[in-house]
Amino acid sequence: MHIGILGAGRMADALGTQWARAGHSLTVSGRDPAKAAALAERLGPAARAATWAEAATAGEVVLLAVRDYAVLEVLAAAGAADGTLRGRVLIDCTNPVVPGRFVLATEGGPSMAERVATAAVGSRVVKAFNLCHEDVWRMTPPVFDGTPLAVPLCGDDQDALATVRSLVEDLGCVAFEAGGLERAGLLEATAAFAIKLWFGGLDAQAMLPPLRFAQGDPV
């Protein structure tokens, strides 16, 4: 499939590299055209650099990979309010986390994913890929102690979820459907909570029991 990428930073690079290897074509955009062109060159012959609006309309899937404070500005520049993303699968991997405080910048209001859905008229938003450092997405594949990394997805459109599930599987991961877009705020809050622990040198994964113990002692 053809994937448009809004952003030319590290997440765009990591995920774009994996999807290019999987045989997808890519259109990359960024605030700095030279940076976007350099990323497209690194991604190979299946990638090209373009404007925000061109990346938004290049294919059936668009990855939103910019800093949280730039999300609405970038969507506006891409013409989202005018329907450029209508009908397209829009993957939101952003984390609205306040640096140093590790709380949500969206606290008290809609999640970032819900704000994206409002700003990108007619798009089919799926929250995904927000729980890991970009270097995890560069792993081929991300497998830990023999278990493939699970990627939670939140979205309301089943076809969009199926499309993102296939892109998750391209990375060697497994997709966990975690509910509708109304639950995306919980996924964003999970990221904020875990990032604080990781910065403190604590293993966030260790705070959850194995599935067989999740509802009590299985014995």
C-alpha cells in the first residue's frame, strides 16, 4: 500500500524504514523540506518527499508522527479541515506528555487521538505505536524472551483497524485491539505513566502479572 507520513523525525524514520522494507511505498513530509528529502533518500527508491498536503493525499494510510504541540498546526497545513484526509486511515502515534512532569498535556479534555479525529474531517483515526521508544520499532523483529511485542490499537472503524493490524504485523509484532477511540486517552495515559517509571530506571513491564493471574489465583 502507499503510506503518507506527516513528520520527518525519528518515529517517521523508524516506522517508515520498516514499512519500506515490507514493500510499501511512502510519501514523506516535514517542516524542513531538506530533512524530509533526506529521510526519503534513506528510505530508498520507494519513498519521495512532498508537502504536508501531498503526503496527506498520497495514499490510503497516513502516519501522524510529529510532536504533540505541533499536531493541530500540521493537520491544518495538510488541509485536514477541508477533508484531505477524508476516508483515509490516520495513525496517531503521538504522546501528549508534559516533559519533566510526565502528565498528559490533554488532561481534563479529549484525548489527543480524539482531537486528531475532530481536526481531520472524515478520517478514520487509529491510536497505535505510542508506547515504545523509536529504537524498539527499528528492531527486526521486536521480540523479547521469545514473545513478539504487542501493539495496542484504539479505533472505531473495523476496516481501519484491520489495515493497521497488517502494518503492525509487517514489523513482526502482534496487534491487540483495545477498544474504540474513546479509550485512546487511556493508552496515552499508559504511555505517560510508563515513561516516568522508565526514566526512573524501573521496569514498567514488571508491574503486571501474567495473564493467567490477571483475574485472581488460577489454582
